Amino acid sequence: MPSVKTNLRRRHLLQQVSSLTAAAAAPAWAQPGKSADASRAIVIAQVVDFSQAQQDVSKDFLIGSRAAWQDVNARGGIRGRQVQHLAVETDGTAPSLVRALDTVRDNPLCVALSGSVGDQIASQIVAISRQGNLNIAHAAPWLQNSSLDIDDRTFPIFAARQEQIAYALKTLSVMGLKELGTIYGTPQDYTAYHAEVERIATGMQLTMQSFRGAGDLRLMGQKLTSSTPAVLLFIGGTPELADFAQGLEKQARQRYLVALADVNLQTMMQMGTSRNAPVIATQPVPLVNSSLPVVRSYRETLARLFDEPPTPLSLAGYIAARYTYEVLDDVDGPLTRQSALTAFQRRASLDLGGFRISFNAQRRSSNFVTQSMMSANGRLIG
């Protein structure tokens, strides 16, 4: 069972985002000060996992999407029609997802799904779509799973886990890296991801040791031995990573923790980390302090609409919505569910203010990955 301190830390984190959750789950047209002609509106649905394990990811991603759609409406919508941004909340379970997709499917004004988040929900929607049970464009999901076959109704624009791991480990190659340790934050993380991670490590010719979290991650960090690899890939959420990193305080040997895009370094800084373990986190979007036009637009829009600091996850949500807008705004003729799907199926290359989208033969776009590092003294670099 998770430790009492872990649960308290998790509850504290979720309390911080709870005030935003209710507002984020409301469609843009239902928020104060927003109105639209419902008879002419276009509905864009976003399925969001607000389970305990995913709230810290989904909250930021959804804020970025909300900001983008509100900005689109302020500028006249899509070809003069306002966008109803319908955020459909789930609790991460299969029945909840089925109900959410029924809501989307049964709404005749809904022309596309955009920015489904987090990874497991996005992966389940891909599987349902591949089975032919969802005839609607699924644009820009937060899809970290690099093992899934992508069908002709799914349009991923963010680098998946394989590209993120390869990028992170490449930067450590000067250390002559031959061995990698992988820490799974929970048994569920192990079940969902270990086969994929082992496949990636084998492809990179790395020997891997796996450690499955099933309780007190701080204690696990304390008990590592000298035979444990110096570079540790962490698969799990932010609170779990913070617990594990704090356990490394007792280790004399310096470790390097490599986290992926589902970890929020800003939250990590608030929760504390180890002096012996710098944390390197990948992100499939530009750095939030980048001078790229799309990032400047994101920062300006976020500052104007929300009292929230820029984060990679909300930037990803913003980019997901902007990509969806650009494709829909270019539809020939009446905008319907079918014409929207046809437009996405062209998989046209697009330069979104410096973030380039170009699909490959596997129907995926983007090997674009950046990374930030939280140094051992708690400074955020990059």
C-alpha cells in the first residue's frame, strides 16, 4: 500500500488543482462571459482523464487547450462560427470512457475529438477507433505509447515514448551508457508499460534492470545497491517520482533520474528532490521560454486568460488545439464530421509557428523532443 506521506502529498497536490478542475471541465461556451450561437456552433470534444493518477497531467493540458479555443473564438471562431469546447471528464475507467465517447458520438454538432489526455485514455480511444467503433477524427491526442498501430482516424502530433527515451539517453551517451535501470512507480505502470520499455531498451542495445514499485517508493530509493545502474528511467507520475527521488538522499553514489513528459518539473520543485539525483525530463514540445512564434502566442494567451504559469503540458494542450483549428479552418465546403475527417486524413505537413508537423509512414508526426533538467540544488535548467 502507498505510504501515508505519499497519500497526503498526493491529496495536497490534487487539492491545488481541484479549483481548476470544475472550470476546466466546462465547455468554453458555458464559462462566464462566453456565448455563442448554438445553432451555428461547432463542437470540439476533448476527453480528459481526471483520475487521481492523471489529474496533474490533465489539468495543465486542458488549461492550454481551453486558452487556445477561447482565443480562437475571440478572433472569430472557425470561418465565422464559434467553437463549443466540450471537455468530457472521465475517471480513467473503461465504463467511464464508454460513456464519454457515447456523449461525443451522439452529439450531432461534434465534428472532431481533439487533445484526449492522458496516455492511457488516449491509447484506449485509439484501440476503439481502430476497431471501427468511432468514426470521427481523433486529433492530437496526448499519446505517449509508441507501440500502438495508428489507424486512419487518429492523428498524433507529439513524439511518443520511444523518441523521448532515445533523446534523453543520447544526451547521456558521453558517459558510455550501457546499462539502464527502470523504476515503475506503481504496479499499474509496470503492467501498462514494461513490455514497451524493454523493447525500446533492447533496440538501443542496453542492458536493463527493472524495479517495480508496490508501496513506499522512498524506501525503494534508500535500498538501491552499488550494482544498480547510475542512470534510472522513471515511469510514473510526479508524486511518485518525488517520493523516490527523496529516498535517494541516503545514497552516496550520484544517480541520474530520467523522467518522461508526464512528469511536471514545476510540481517536482515544490515537492522537493534529492541532492544526489538530478532529474532530466523530456517534453515533446518546445521549451516554454522559447522564442518560437507558437510559444510566444501561447505565453501571451495564457497570461491574458489564466493566472497560471507556463508549463510544457499546457503548451502541449495549446498546440493540440491550434493544430485542430488549422486543419478545420482549411476544410472545403460545409464543416461536418465527415469533411473534418477527410481534411485530417490528408495528413498535410504544417508549420505551426515553428512547431513542424509532418506525418511518416507509420501515420505519426514529430520526433521533436526537448528536455529540461532540475539540478541537484533544485534549479530548473532549460
